Amino acid sequence: MQSFENILNAYSWNDVLASIHTKTQTDVKTALSKQKRNLEDFKALISPAAKPFLEEMAQLSRQLTKKRFGNTMQMYAPLYLSNECQNICTYCGFSFTNKIPRRTLTDAEILKEANYLKQKGFDHVLLVTGEANRTVGVDYINNAIKLIKPYFANITIEVQPLEQEEYELLIQNGLYAVLVYQETYHKNEYKKHHPKGKKSNFKYRLETPDRLGKAGIHKIGLGALFGLEDWRADSFFTALHLNYLQKHFWQTKYSISFPRLRPHSGGLEPKVEMKDADLVQLICAYRLLDEDVELSMSTRESEHFRNHIVNLGITSISAESKTNPGGYAVEPQSLEQFEISDERSTEQFTGMLKKQGLEVVWKDWEHFN
């Protein structure tokens, strides 16, 4: 089995970027006319040449999403367990070098946060920690999953990359999905943004989805952090990675997330700005590439933007998120990992979805009024 690293190494970052920028409007029209699109079509759809076709892309993306997912929107909420972290990352509020109060939730505090989210209606929860193996290693994560399993139908984690057997243990105890973002597929730029800590190992992080696939995980979430490098190239390599995984682990479901660099303590300015229209274009391009992949949106984005994107391809979305440990009910004023933009309550946000004709799904294929 050829590794994804070997596939990635066969590509030149600069050549891929040049290829995207040389796509023409004819290439875009060809891509739009197809029933099944490939990675070359995806390049055309994320290229500058596709900008005049944004409305057509949006309408087609909407149609494909409705056909596959119906008029539904899956709700989830992040539950931050700890801001302890041993990595140095230039873009993150939890970075080891940031002099902030560190906090890891106790069992009682985890249950208090879980109860708050359950009362709001959430049945899908995303457990998030910094990457600190000694403090919040596999034992801590496993315990947290066991604690909250009676509360939620679906538990996802976004933590440090683990070994295959560690994922197998967590799956046995109720883990459903894992989000693991490469941040950027540009190897040299990756090193600049992750100078120290286990996360500085590009290869180990890159191979994490393979370990997840071998462990038999139900769903893997991929993504790049837009702003670290050129968003078009990183999006292509994310799509390439998705394509590879779907071929080798075809029983696993996949999701793509779209985080843009947000302000945080010690802030990093985006190297390449991704405008709202660019993000709409990218979301639609992913939907046109793959009708089945889940597309997820967080509260990083503005109220205005999220109001307009929910009918164009997104299938999973968060609301009322707190990105600090204990942020819901334990310690609301502690430092957040990044600033959220859409601060509406769960009730306000779901009310907006219903006004747009969407069914709010709390649990897979069930909804409650």
C-alpha cells in the first residue's frame, strides 16, 4: 500500500499552485458540466477563473447537498477539557510559550459542562484538549469519554495524534470520530509554525488518518488552517488526502472543516488572506467534488456569513461554542483558544436555521421540535 507521504512528495507545492492559477474559464465550464468531477476539476473550481461562476457553483452545491442530506443541519458543540499544551504553535492561544493560566477539568467539572450542553439539546459533542501527553494523555481522554457517554449519542475528539492501538481502545469505549487537521501541507512552512513539541513531526501527523483508518474509526475529519499558507494549494492537498483515504479506508466516513486563522493571545496575522467569497467558493467546490463528504462550520465565522452559508453545502455546524476549559458552566472567563465570531445562543441560532427551512438534527437522523 503506497503511503500518502509518497503521494504528497510526488507533487511540487509551487507547481500545484501554478496549475490552479492557469486554469481557464473553459476548464471551469467543463468541470461544472460533469456529473462526476476529479481533482483536476477541483483545481478549476477553486481557481481565480471560477469567480464569475460563483452563483452557478452555489446553486449546484445547494442542489447536491439537498439531494444527499435533505433539508437537515447536524448540530454539535465543542467541549474543551484542557488548555495544557507542550507544543509551540505560532497561531494558537494554548501554545506552550504563552504565559496563560492552565486548566484541566476534573471529572465533576466535565460532567457539569456535559450537563449544560445536554440541557441545550446537543447530542453530538467534540472533546478538545491541548497536546500534553502527561496531563491529558490517553487515560484522561478515555476516562472523559466513559464519563460523558451516557449523555451523548456521538463523541468526537480533537486531541494529539495517537497510536493505532490507543484509538482502538477509545473506539471500544464509545469514540465515534476524530478530527485531525494537518494545518498546512507545506512541509517547510509547517516547520516554521510548529518549531517545538511532538506536533513539529510533520510525518507523524500526516500518517494519523491512516492509523485511524486501520483502527476502524467511524469518521475522520480533515482540514487545513487557512491563513498559514496559500488556501488554494492547501485545499487541493486536503482533497488529495481525502481521495487517498477514501480509496484505502472506504468504510470510513469523512468530513472537511474550514477554519480560518482567528485572533488569539499572542496573535499571528494571516500570511494569505482568505476572503468570504473565497471561502464560499471553496465550500461549493468541495461539494461539487464529493456529494457524500460532510462539510462542517464552526463559530469562528461571523453571524452574517453563517446565515448565508447554511444552505450552500454545510451539513454540520456548532453554536454557542466556548473554546476555553469550563467555558460553559465552570469558568466562563478563562482564556479561549481563539476568539469566536458568532456569539448567538443555541436557541437563537437554531431559530435562524428553522426560518431558512432547515430541520435541526441533534441526533443522527432524528430531530426534535
